[in-house]
Amino acid sequence: MPVTETVDAAPASALDDIRVLDLTSQLGQYAGKLLADLGADVIRLESPTGVEARRAPPYFHDAADLNHSLDFWYFNTSKRSVTLNLWSADGQAIFRRLLARADVVIESLSPADRLRLLPSDEELETLNPGLIRCSVTGFGLWGPHAAYAATDLIGVAMAGILTLAGYPDRAPTMPPYNQGLLSAGVQAAQGILAALLQRDRSGRGQTVEISMQEALSLAQETAMQFWDLRKEVRKRTGESRILPGVGAYPCKDGHVYMMVGVAGFGASWSVLARWLEEAGMADDLMEERWQSLLTGADLRNLTALRTEPEKLTETMAQLAHVNDVLAAFLATKTKQELYEEGQRRRLLIGPVNSAKDLLQNAQLNARAWYQLVPHPELGTTITYPGPPFRSSETGWAIHRRPPLLGEHTLEVLEELGLTTEELTALSGVGVF
């Protein structure tokens, strides 16, 4: 079992005086989680039937229930849930009362729904001049693609990431787990925090606009490096390795990823060759001809050989031999052995960890990274991933488990001053 901290273990929260209204879909909901775990009062506004994110599998114990989506659980910790029919006049009236008391509203509505459900900028300015309005969309609020719908797959495709993922002889492969949705959520949270800082100075709110396509731009980093080093547009490479010691390799219990011999990154190939020699598995790599080859093997030198095709073919055949010797050695070691000994020798070797590996990871457990969150309605506690950062004075914590659908509706509406009679009447006409 992992070493965990309970949800009340953090210092005072950074945003405990901030109220956020969250009207996001899966696109944008991560921003609300980041703010809520920093102490903000994030109110998840949902239709009476629940947001679509509650229907995202997998489910706790495979029970397909609106309150059992593991995906929803993770992205909605520390929030409160209020069900409200924003399509009704009464729902809109309550919504405006909530907006008047809020610091931030985050939404990922379609252009049509945004026009119908959100007050105009002019009305919001009158209603709450300090309100920060954050819009998280696929392509932004203006431009020729502004009205286009965007899933995570569309986001990574339109951002140019999809073309880099997979094998050169096949169609592109979707990158793992919602990189577009996560990138947009991170950038939205950062934009909101910057806007809150500016509001502290000016007293004025502003609009924060997030485009998933633009938020993914950092994921193009390796493609830019490829052009810098080789003056080539990067293509899908799959498992192919241009240089020995650079890339993913199978080992005794899985895979490791290596970056050995890349200039400026850790120890050189000669250090790795000595390790192979000590293990009696260096074959002929300690000979001078191989040492000279490995010392000069980098992307710039290989690129220069494009004008000498025969020399390039010969060099690639020699590097293939080095790769074979290295692969035979790696197959005798576990990924943890390779990682720890690699660290000792300053070789860049990292384990390709599974979820089980992470749960048992010595470093994460030594730091009590995992968080135990009580779920009283289930009669159990659930282990959640821990903080994305730590600070000494304004701590991070999962303050409560993700909300049940509409769990806090009466609580929040009573905070607005609605009487029992008003609540009964509104409930009777389906406003919440």
C-alpha cells in the first residue's frame, strides 16, 4: 500500500477567499480542480441530469452510475455540486445572483449556448465588475474555427501533435490520455491566477481566453529541436532508434527510456560501455574503433553524412551492432536496477513505469504523495494522486471528495438567502 496523507494535512489554503463557478465540460474541468485543491470554493453548476463528464468511464467497481465515474472523481475533487436549470427564467435569475457573488466563472460552452446562457459582457460588467470570465474552447472565441466543436483527439490533431505519434508505416496513433484537455486546463488555471493578481491591483476583472489548440503548442518542442539539429521536419518514428542508447528499450520486467551520449545530458557512452564490460557483456565495444564511433555519434554528424550515402549506410550498420550488444545487456536487468545504477553512474536511464509501479514507487511514498480521501457514502476511503506542487505557506489539499450530483444545491441556495418556501417552489418547477 502507498504511504498517504489525509485530506486535512495541508497548511492554510491559498485561495480560500475565492469563489469560482464551474460550467465546464471535460474541456476545462481540470482548471477548476486545480483552483479547488488550492482552497477556492468551486461550485460545479450542472443540469438536473448531471454534466456529461459524470458518464465518462471507467466506474468504481464497474457500476455505471453518475456518482461513480473515476474520471469525474479525479477532476472534481474539493468542488461543490449545484444542479440548476439555466434554460429557465428562474434558473437564470439564480445564476445572476451567483455571478454577483463570484470571483471567477469558467465555462466551455458552445457559441450558441454561450449566447443563450451567459449574460452579455456589458451586463456582467454592471453585475460584477471584478468578475474574471474564463472561456476554455477548442480554438478560441474568434477566428474561422471559433465555432468548431473539439474533442481531445481533434485538439491534438489540429495542434500538430497527432502527426508525431505512432509508427512511420501506419496512421498516426492518438497520444495517451487527453493531453489536449489537460493542457487547456493547466493554462486556464494559470490565466485565472494571473487575472486574480491583476484584480488585486486594479479592482477590475477581465476575460481569460484559452484555446486548446494553442495550449498544446509546447508539445511541439521535440519537433522544433529536430529542425534545429537536422533541418528536417520530424516524422513518426515508432520504436526506431537513430542512435544507440537513445530511445525505449525492453528489459527484464518492462522497458526503460535512455538518453545516453546526447551532448550535454549526463555521462557519455564510454561510461555505459564500461558498465557493459564489468558485466562481461561488452562484446567488442571496448575496441578503439567502436569507442571512436560512439564518441562521434550524434544527430549533427549523422545529418552531415547525408551527402555521403555509402558512408552513412556503413555507419548505420555499425550503430545497429552497438544497439544489439546494448539490448542484450539491458534484457538481463530489471528497470529499477537499470535506473538506480544508471543514476549512480550519471547515465540518463529512466524506468517506463506502469500504474502499479507508481503506486509502489519509493520516492512518491517517502514523500507521502498519495492522498486518502473518505467517501462516506461508499463506506470506504479512496487513494487519489497527490499534489502537482508543494508550497510551505499556502498548501495544497483535496479538501473533500468529488461531489454527488446536486449534493450542495440547497446549501448554496440558502447561502444566497432563499427561503424554504422559495426553495420548495423552485424545486417543484424543476429549476434544480
